[in-house]
Amino acid sequence: MPRFKEHNQGQTVLLPVSFDRQILPGTFEHTLNYLVDEMLDLTIFHHKYSNEETGRPAYDPALLLKIVVLAYSRGVTSSRKIEALCCENVLFMALSVDTRPHFTTIADFISSSSNEIAKLFKQVLLICDEMGLIGKEMFAIDGCKLPSNASKEWSGTKQNLRKKSKKIDRAVRHMLAKHRDEDRKGENDISIRKREVQQIETLLKASDKIDRFLKENDERIGRAGKEVQSNITDNESAKMKTSKGVIQGYVGVAAVDSKHQVVVSAEAYGQGQEHGLLEPMIEQIEEAFKEDEQSPLKDGKVLADSGFCNEATLEHLEEEQIDGYIADHGFRSRDPRFKTAGEHKPETPRKTSSKSRFNVEDFSVDIEKQRCVCPAGKEFWLKCAKAKINRTLFMQFQGHKEDCDHCTERGKCLRSVKQKGARQVNVKIGSIAQEKTGPLERMKQKIDSSLGRHIYSMRLGIVEPVFGHITDAIGIKRFTLRGKQKVNGQWQLMNMLHNLTKIHRFGMAT
Ligand code: SF4
């Protein structure tokens, strides 16, 4: 029989813990503790309390801030998990001085402090500046799309949502009819019936939720002035495409300084497109350094990818005399270095369609006589002699409804056999020469120069590692709050954390 060391689960051990000694110099928590206690002005939180004379003493915002930032630095954003850490982890106990705040206190502190976090972000930025971590020579701006605390299944235009609600009501009616039928025949199984009754309750709640939303909210209008999809859970978030699929979320935009990759401005937006987001970032950079003798953008450079490129933004850069390097969508196709890029891409299988639709070549067209005859020999009527679509001019012909309605070639000609109306054909007759003098042309010439390409190539190495640090190294992959203001606070908190790691890594050493 082997022998083991003796042990007794019921024994008692007294462990003397000095909270001070748990926070070891040289660690991130030491830097955090020092900055919060000695350098940050936390009186900005005082207006939130009114217990000077009556009421319980509140948790010190300094302690809450320390544990929240430390938890975020370890990828923990759940307030319940932060509460658990404060009870189980000696480091969190030391930073919170064993006060053990309840998770509701922590959640409320994070979600209600968006304005205060914005002020803290600026204070941390000033500390970075004082420590010489910001070069102010080059700023790269980009966006990082993260999912929010809302499901994309609850998104849609008002019409889509109305349909969804009706579909749910239909499902409920169907189940109720089934129950009545079963009751008549005496075939009801109690366990199945119980589950289905629960399902009906859930469906009715969902339908009520949609109806209430439709009653209380107007159509959501996008930047282009058209209706965009609303979301029942968080109507300020947006459905957006990412490389990992479609998500419901926000795009966190950040402007990053090139010297030590310090984030100088950060804001979250509930829109998939980044068009028009460069201007507010530029304003924020100027605001952040307004105390400087001259704006850093006077001599500094601004880099951004093609998502930010549009005429209005480029005009703004020219008006403000900012040295911008904004790539357009055709930037890579003009760059000889990317000439063979397509060769290394895996081939995507092309969709083969059994139905090949007649295209313009299948129609006999006489531009001079303005005549068009379809493959079935039917004469079209001239809809428009010169229609402009983008920068191309077309002559538009349309078939007669009575011809197309009874045509045997409908399946080959129209988009779908169910399509109502007649076929339309657009015949290209010319294109409008692109103006070679606009801001877009000037930007193309600038960015296609060897210096332009060299400067623009730095963008990737400045801003992308910041997003990589937040989402992969730290591990925060989603927003946990709802509503633009709260999500914006969380995004600024993440970026402030990134800047604190820079102070810890480079600033404290200096
Ligand atoms: S569907 Fe209309 S346009 Fe097409 S082939 Fe038939 S008649 Fe011609």
C-alpha cells in the first residue's frame, strides 16, 4: 500500500495579507494604482453622489475604476465576473481594498459613466503627452467593427418587422387551433401541451415587443436619406458586414499616433459605412491638443483607408490644409506591387446558373434609328434616348407588357418568371469624361507617387495593431452595453486601457 502525505481538509490556516504588498512595482496594476491615486482627477465623478449629509457612504470611484480597468485588461467585461474576482482574486481584493462591491454597483458605474470616461480618456492622453509618448507627426484613422448586445435577428425595416410580427401571430393562431382540435379529439399529451403553451407565451411576448417598438419608433433613416434597418433591442446599433460575417454592432473608430501607437481620439458609431467619420475624428484630434501652440495637424499627416474616401472628406482635408493620405477603392489596382496579388487568392467557385438570361447582345439594336427588337422578334418602345447612370450614358428601351406576359421565352429573359411587367434593356451609348481636377483626382496622384505610397504603407502598422491588442491580446471582442452613448463610453474605456498599457510599458520607464 503506498503512503501519501497527510492532509486534513478541516484544518485552519491564517494567511496574513498586506494589500499594499500584493501590488508589485513593475506590474500593470502598480502603474494603474499609481495613476488613479496620484495623477487622475476623480472629482469628475463627485457630482453623481448626493450623500453628504444622509445616506450610506458610497464605493469610492477610484476603487471601482481600478478594478474595472484591471478586469478589462484581462478581457473580463462582465460585472458579475468582476464581482467574483473581487472576492476570489487577491490582486482585485488589494485594488478594491476588500470592499467587495456588488455587481449591480459595478455595472451601474460602467454604464452611467460615459461622460466621465471621456474626461478620463483626455486626462490619460495628457499624461501620455507629458511623458513624450505622442509624436504628433502622423495619425492613422480606422474603424473596428464589434458586435453589440443586440441580435441581428431582431433587425429589419419597419415593413420587415411588421411582417415578422404577423408571422408570429399566425404561428400562435396555428398552435391554438391545433390545441382546440386535440381537445375535441381528446388526444392531448400533457408534457407536449405544457411546452407548447410556454412557446405560445414566448411568441406572444415577442410579437408584443415588435408591436410596441413599431408604435414607439419612427423609421430609421441612414446617411443617404433612405430607410435603414432598425433593431428592436438596440436601435442605435447597425447591421454591418465584416470579414467574419454579418454582425449587429457598432464601428469603433480610433485615431492613433504613429510614435507609440497611443490612441488620441476614439468614438463608436452605429453605422456600417465609415464615410463621413474622418471629419469628426480630425475635430477630436484638434480638440485634444488645443492647448498646444499650433495644431498637430498643421505639420502632421493623416492616413486612412478607402472606407473613409469620398469627395466631401477630401474637400474638407483640402479646405483645412491637412496633409491627408486617403486611399480610394482603385488604389491597389493601380499599384504595381499588387499586380500579382490575385494569383495568390484561392479561387472561389463561380455560381453556375441553369438559367442564362438574355443580355443586351441578344437584342438587335439600331442606335441611329432608335430601334430595338427582342430575341422573340418583338419591337420595343424607346423609353429614354439618353439616360445617365453614374458616369455612363444609356439608351433605354422597354418591351410591351402584353408581349412579355405571353412570351414563351420569359424564363430566359426576365429576372424571374413571376416578374410583373416587361423587359427593359439599357444600351450603352457613351460615358461622361471624369473630371481630372477634383479632390479625388488630386488625392489619387498624391497617393500614387512613390512618397505617397511609402507614407500610406505605414497606416497598417500604426492603427491595426491597436485593434489587434484590444480584441485579441486583451480579448475584448464585443460591446456589452446598449445605446450609442454607453457603447461609446465602453469603446473609450478600451482605448484608455490601451493607452494605460503604453504608459506602463514606455512612460513609467522614462
Ligand atoms: S419576354 Fe418580352 S422581351 Fe423577352 S423575349 Fe419575350 S417578348 Fe421579348
